[in-house]
Amino acid sequence: MDEGGCATFKERTQCIEDQYSQYVVVDDVRVNGKLTLGENIADLGGAILAYIAWKSAAKDKQGGSIDSFTPEQRFFIGFAQWACANERPEELRLRAVSDPHAPAEYRINGVVVNMPEFQKAFNCTIGSAMAPLKRCRVW
């Protein structure tokens, strides 16, 4: 990668680091965006690739609403379900300083806020918490 590519990548990943560093884990403890950066980038990339693969696999299939959820909404609901968690505040505090993974809530919400497909699927108002004006885009 040339110098310009490295600088662009650093700028784009800095956006992810800054985004996650704003998330409150518990009380006054925030996500360590630098510690979790690699996993946060991986989570975002994985979700984007999964969405692309799902859309490709479903392109010739008729997918109607089920229980009032569109296929796109069901994709994101399914994505969120892998990170269901219920952790004690003490555990969250400890993991905030030692675990390279963001807390489960942000492994989902921190990803989907950067995906316009999520905003479209759920008709989120631009500028709302789940459809911010500024999105991070690594690739």
C-alpha cells in the first residue's frame, strides 16, 4: 500500500476508534477504542460481507414479510442475536480495560450505525442515534 493509502486507512480507522471511545460501558467507564479497534474493524467488515453475501444468495428468492419484519430487517435482527449478553457491571468494568472486544451492545450497534442498509431497513431518521450524520467507512 502506498503512503496515501496508509494515511487514508489510518484516517478511516481513527473514525472507528473515536466512535467506540464515546460509548459508555458502565458509570463513567468508556470503551477503549484503541484496545478494541482491531475487533471493531473486523466486526464491521464481517457484517458488511455477510450482508453482501446474503443479498447475493437471496436475489432470486421472493422474500416477503414475516411477523411484519422485512427480509432486510430479519437479517439485522439475526445479526444482533449472536451478541445477546447480560453481564454484571463489575465484569463490564474489568473487561473494559482488558478485553479487545467491545461490549456486546456495541459490537452490534457500533457496526449497524455505519451501515446505510440498516438505516434503510428500519427507516431510521438521518441524524438519529442509529443513523448518524457521520458514518465511519473503512473500505
